[in-house]
Amino acid sequence: MIEVRNITKYHLRETVLDDVSFDVAEGTQLGLLGPGGAGKTLLTKIITGLVKPDGGYVKVDGVDVHSLGAVELATLRAKIGMLFQNYALFDFMTVQENIAFPLQRQGGHTRVEMVKKVNELLAEIGLKGTNHQYPRELSGGMKKRVTFARAVVHQPPILFYDDPTMGLDPVTSSKIFIMLERMRKRGVTSICITHDVLGVRDICDTFALLDKGRLILEGSRADFENSDVRLVRQFWDGTSD
């Protein structure tokens, strides 16, 4: 369970997050929606303890994230997988080495076990046989899938996806959303930041819409479809009316 309460953040005396509150129940997926600059990525950084809020608190499994010391925070982050917007792959590592990296940090895995896990994931994401390729040899869609594999290889109970289909073609985007839905069915608690409302409508349990740092609406698909708030209708339906 992720509990976000009254999160406020200032930058140069301007409010960039304004009293934001919502919950993500265990085993569910929240679609975090909103235009660019709405504060979505900043909010996830606060949830994961990378940035401290100026007001409010975040609890993960009942623990106040920002009350933790460095060691405790590192333990918490080990439970979280992150699919980065810009891939964040190590250029000097092969696909296999990139995906296995979280397992190496976690410890307790033999090389044979790590290779097996990597091979299983590569087959699952349709990239079997790419073990020894480098990121520069991959297309954008392939890099995104490798990033996904690296995020889930150590089976974290919590996942964050930062605009997982940005810049991808419709076919590759569909593959990414299928993988996100697969994780949801496995009981992973997740937050998916995205502009692709059509892509996440069927794979998220709840949604939250941010605009200019404020939470406009949080709720189910039905709540969004039945909302009479103009901004919600524009964003959900993809209209300018």
C-alpha cells in the first residue's frame, strides 16, 4: 500500500506540488496522468525518497519514507523497480549484464541462476538471443523492453513506470502495455506515469490526474468517464473542447 498525503513542494518560491493526496492499494496499478510539467515525475521521486517534500508525508507499507535513515531507505528502494523514461541503461554493459545488475546488487545469486533469470525474461519480452548485444545496437523499443526486464528481474513488489511508451510506435507500445498488465496480474503494486490514456485505460485499477501540481481527480475509470470537469474530459477523451 502506498499512501500519499498532502504532499507539497516549492521551487524558487513557486508551488510545484500543491497538497496532493491519493492511495495505491496493494496489488493494484494507478495510472498517473497529466500534461508535461504537471509534477508527475517529481511526485514519484518524492514517493521513492529521492526528493523530500516541503509538506505532507508518504508511507509505503505503513512506513514513513522520509523518516528513514540511509540504510533503511536503501532497503526500501530494493523493494522498488523503476522503468526510466530515458532507458538509463549502462552503455558499457551488454543486455545480459544490464538486466542482471539488480541481481548482483541484491546478492545471493550464482552466475548460473542470474543467466537463467535473464534468459527467461528475454524470452518473455521477445528479445531472446540478444544477451551479448550492447544498448547502442538496439532500437528504442528494444531498449525500453530491456529496461523493463531490468526493473522486474529481482521481482520487486512495487514498480514505477515513467512514461513507458514515450516515442514508441503503436505496435511496440502495445507490447509494453501487455507486459505492464502481466505484472499487475502477478500482484505487483505499481504507478504508471503516462500521456497515453488510451493505452492504460484497460490495465489500471485507478487513475489520478495532475495539472500544474494540483490533483484534479482521483478515482476509477467510471469516475473519469462520468466526470463533468472540463480538464478531465479533455484529457480522458483527447479533445480540445
